[in-house]
Amino acid sequence: MRDRRILAIANQKGGVGKTTTAINLATALTAAGQSVLLIDLDPQGNASTGLGLGREERANGTYSLLSQETTAAEVIRSTSVKNLGIVPAETDLAGAEIELVNEERREFRLRDALRTGDATIRYDYVLIDCPPSLGLLTLNALVAADAVLIPLQCEFFALEGISQIMRTIDLVRRGLNPGLRLQGIVLTMFDRRNNLSDLVAADARGFFGDQVYETVIPRNVRISEAPSHGKSVIVYDARSPGAQAYVQLADEFLRRERRPGRAA
């Protein structure tokens, strides 16, 4: 049986490059020979849009999966990227947290769905793009995941906010998912012209050590332009600094995955 790995890409702060990282890391991993399933668990549906799925193509997705109306096999869609599948986010996903709050095993809905049947077994990696909050949707992702990847924006308030997601990971580990680990922290929106980026990077590395990736994702206009074309930056402009950074990130990610013990 394939050793499938499930990773939540999470940060309760919005605008940190979380969805961008989910889309582009997924694409870069497929370019490195991996098969990847991206689960769009954010009601905004930006990961779905960023991979070219219009609103009319999202009739069944993560909401249906969490509501147990459909199976994983029924909601996985192919994308224009070879070996990259997606479970899109329907508009109804916005109401899922309220609807599920009184349901049994509400924190385990996604984990149960991914463990039922063999639809996701063929993927090497399942990446979950979480909403910018620490509510029930993110909790479902953390319970289902083997590890968490945290994008960290190179700005002042980003470091203050990361302690909250770290506390949540610890609580989930102690109460709901003992195997959950921190896969790593990715510095995003790094601007070499700005001393603040260097200071944030230095502070992050000083506190988290080698849990912070060596690869940093720069501010790059091509990264911002790509989603409007329904493409990852790697497909949109493979030679751009942003695309090259995500290719390097995927390479470092796979090297870390091969380490004994994997995540910390």
C-alpha cells in the first residue's frame, strides 16, 4: 500500500500566502514525480479558483464530504496539471461550522472521509488548504493530518500570531490526534529590499531553528498574477523567481520527508 501523507497548510492569519503555497507546492511536487490531491477547505474557494475551477464546477466538494452526502471518490476532480487532483470548495462550505457544531464526531468528519474507501490511496500527498481561522474546519484538517506546514509572512505581526497556531497544534496533539507533527515553517512574501524581512526571518530561525525552511518565497508579481489565469505560478511563468522558489521548496520538502522521523 502507498505511504500516503496528509498535510494541513494552516495559519489563522489571512494574507500570509497559505493558499498560494498550497497551489504551488502541490504543482511543484507533481513536477518532482509525486501524485498530489489538494483539498480546498477554505470557504473562499481560492485554491479552486487558482487551479482553474469555476463556481459552476464545484457542485460537490468539501462541504458535501464533511456533510457525509458524498464520498471522496465522488468529489475529486482532475486539474490541468498531470497527477494533481482537487476537492473544490462549494459556497455552502461557509455554513459548515455552524451546521456541524452539534453533530457527533464533528472534528473527525474529514479524517473519516479520507479513510473510507481507497479514492485517496493513489496519491503520495494530500494537501489541505485551511481557512484563515482556527475554527471547526481547520480543526478537521488538523485531526486528519499527519503534519502541519505553516506559511509565515515576513512582516511584524506574523510572528506574534504564530504562537496561536502552535498552541492549537499542541492541543490537537494532546486531545484528538497524537500523531500530529509540525512539518515546517515557510517564510513567504520575503522582500530583500526590506530590512524587516531579514529581521522577521532571523527571529523565526532564532526561535524555531531548523523547523524553518531554508527556502524563502519572495514577493513576486508573477505569483500574484497567476491565480487570475487559473494557474499556478509554475505553469504561468516557470522561469520567474516565484516559480523557482516553489520548485526549490518542493525539493527541500521532499528531502525533509526522507529524513528519519520526518517532522518534529
